[in-house]
Amino acid sequence: MIVDYLGEQYIVELKIWPGNEYQERGQKQLIEYLDYYYKDQGYLLSFNFNKNKEQGVRELQIDGKTIIEAVV
């Protein structure tokens, strides 16, 4: 999803979290979008329905890109 706000574009990837493998795929997919749009930072919002989930927000550095990841 691309959010246009006050003249800026923000790249946001939304995923339902079924496991670590899909999380890594979502990160890779987001990096591809960031490359395509010439952006250095993007956002990954993961919906995790596991009762023992680790909620929160963290910042990742992958392939020279910054990913702000939130798990809810």
C-alpha cells in the first residue's frame, strides 16, 4: 500500500502472520517495493492471531533499507 500524505509517499506492507517464513517474505517484498520507488524506509504491519505473540514495534536494517515493523 502506498500512502500519499502531505506530498510524501510512504510504503506500507500489510501481512497476516502465519509464521517466520512469511515474515521474511514480507520483508523481502517490502524491500523490493522500496527499491522500485527509490525509498530508504518502509513500514511492515503484521497481524498475528497467535495467543503467544510478541507484540510491539521494532526497527530493522536490511539491505541498506530501514523497515519499521509493527506486530499487532
